[in-house]
Amino acid sequence: MVSTAVRFLSSIAAEASSLCAEPPVAVAFAPAEDQAFMRLALDEARRGDYPFGAVIVRDDKVIARGRNLGKVHDDPTAHAEMTAIRRCVADHGSAVLRGSTLYATGEPCPMCMGAIIWCHVGRLVFAAATKINQIMVPCADIAANAPFASITIKAGVLADEAMKLFDN
Amino acid sequence: MVSTAVRFLSSIAAEASSLCAEPPVAVAFAPAEDQAFMRLALDEARRGDYPFGAVIVRDDKVIARGRNLGKVHDDPTAHAEMTAIRRCVADHGSAVLRGSTLYATGEPCPMCMGAIIWCHVGRLVFAAATKINQIMVPCADIAANAPFASITIKAGVLADEAMKLFDN
């Protein structure tokens, strides 16, 4: 199932890169760096109410972390990506998000992808797409319909590890 | 231009109602009540950083209000609908949102519509769709791809008044 997911994600990644008319704003990390930052997002996911985590990176440094806090905060919008973005805005203001890279263990839902777009995150890296109780709109579709923003999307980084979190 | 917008919105409304397989959860307000609550949302919009406002109604009472606070809070995610939802969650918890009605002066973007879906708002009423610097995904498309949620959408209530806010 996981290999199918990875193939699906690869097709999304290929599609996403073709959808971005503008060149990427964010620095293109090497795969090893992508994996290292994704492991931090996975650490967040393990502590979440649901196993989703995110980190935001700028200039090779993590500037915000987030995990799903939907239950503990009684807030259905407290997805990992939203939590990380809110913390980033609270701690640093919004300007640092422009051109940053956001790592998410799950494919962002339209709510989170919309927030990522509005904050002008330059690069999105996610691990796996989960399909249970999700809003089934690919994040690449949201990006493709935001002509004012430029973002590149990479999918499938440590997808197997992200999917395993749902086995528990 | 406004009449074109209203025709467009009417087609969205017709499409949205056909997309909802489940019966609506929220009470169906009479048009006069919809207009009265939309006027409160328009009042919020007039005070926003950008002219967008929202109110959330439950049992014929306004339980939360919001306006765009993107500039004043330096938060690109502080759209009117998100502001209203966050206030509602902070003041009342999330349970009251389930089956509530959200009035928005603008068609919710994917971020806001995602939040509306995750909170199980039962009915969305919006005035007008603006097309400048928007993520061009209709809110009805987001709703149609969320099989776990049930929401009805009504568009075009006081659309002319909402559009006039952009003239200033």
C-alpha cells in the first residue's frame, strides 16, 4: 500500500512542478537535508493528537514547529501546519514565512494549503497523503489556482515512516 | 459587473445545493433573516483591514464576529472567517460551531472553507465572490470533496453591498 502511495505522491510531485510557472523562491535542499527536517516533523507528529507534524525552515534553521492539537485545544483548525504557521507569526511575524520551506508529514488539506499560499511559503515538502476523513483536494490543485503565489511542492519524503504513524 | 457576479453566484448556489447528498443540518433562515445577519457581517467588513467580514449564528443569535485583521495582526491567515472561527472556539469551544450558520461578505477561500468544513458549520451564506488576488477554487468544490461533512451554501445575499466595499 505504501509503495502505491509513493507512486501516487511521485505523480503529484511531477504534476506540481509542472504547475509552477514561476521559478522556486526557496533554496533547493539536498535530499539528505529534506530527510533531516522531515524527521523533525515526524517527531512532532508522534506527539500530536493525531499523527501529523510540521516544521518551518528558513536559512537552514527551524523557525517554527507544530503538531496537531485539535483535541487538546478543542480546535478543529489546529492542524500541524496551521499550528506551526501561527507560532511562526506569533514569534517572528509573517515576513520570515515568505520564501521559507514547510515540511509536513501529511499532505496539507485545503485549509492548511491555503494558509501556506497566503503566507507565501516558497517550498512545501510533505511525506504522505492520507485519505481517511480528508478533504480530497490535492494541495497542488490549490497552488495551481493561486496565480499570485509561487511555490514548489515535493512529495514522498519519508512517506513510509509517516504512514507507519497511523498503524498505532 | 455586479449582475454578472450575482448570476455567477446563483449558479454556484445551485451547484452547491446539488452537491450536498446529506440534508442540511442548520435551520433554513428566511431571506429577511439572512439579510439581517449579512448586514452585521458587512458592518464587520467596513472595519476590516480589507473589506471582508463574517458572523457566526446559532439559534438565531450571533455567537462570533470577525473581520480581516491581516495587517493589524501581521497575520496573512487572519481572514474574516478565520477570525470569527478562532474567536468562537476561544469563547465557546468548538461544539457550538457544529450545525451553525456562517455569514461571510466574500466567498470563502480554500483556507477559510477548509476551516468551515473541519468545524462542521452546517450552513454557509456569502454575499459576493471577489476575483482579485484570490485562490480560484470555488468553496462549493471544497465542500463537494469533503464527504464526511454536510453543509449547504447560499450565495448572493446582499452581493451588491459587499461589492461596493471594494470601490473605496
